[in-house]
Amino acid sequence: MKNKKKSVTCFSIAEEVYRNDDKKLEKYKKQIEEQGFDDTETWHLDTTLALFLIPRLKRFIQVNNGFPNGETYESYIEKLKFIVKSFEEYYLNMYENEKVSLELEKERLNNAKKAVEILSELWFNLWW
């Protein structure tokens, strides 16, 4: 697993956490070969799912050609963009070692929670 470019569909953090432990790296490599992912992707499953969704929702916004009943195209896209922005701010910024105020951290968490609520409302309409 060493010296390989990270796959956009693999969210394993094994190489980051166990870079000096060949035995554990081999264990996680075997899990990826057998099941398509390793256990490190389940440690923070919310993060794994958000990181999976961000680029796909961005592309969905670009290719989508409809909207659900009760929405306008603009309101639907606005909600999808809010989900993307909130997930990016909460999940991507947490790994940048950026010093943020407790207030900003709370705001990002609240926005991410709101994004999950909106996502759950739109879940069955994420098709085109």
C-alpha cells in the first residue's frame, strides 16, 4: 500500500495512521482486496460518507436536469449547494489543522447537522 496514489473511492486512513506498521498495513490491504474497503473507513463513518458524497453531489448539481415536487430548480440546487458547502467546511477543514474559534466550530457543526436533515429530505429525489 505504500507509495501508491490514494484512490478517490478509497477512504482508508490506514496509511496515515499505520505508516510504520507493515503488519497492520498488510491487514488493511487484504481487507480492501477482499471487501473493497478496510475497517479504518468505519472509524468515522460519517466522515467517510461525507467525503464520498461531496464530489458526487457537485457533479450531480452539474448534470441534474430536474427537481422534486414542491421545489423550484433554484431552491433544489441551493439546498444541494448548502449540503456540499457545509460538508466541506466541517469535514474537510477539520483535517487542515486550521485554528478556528469554538463559535466557528459550533456553527460548522450546526450547518453540517442541518445539511444532513436537508439531505434526508431530498434523499429519494437524488436522481435524474
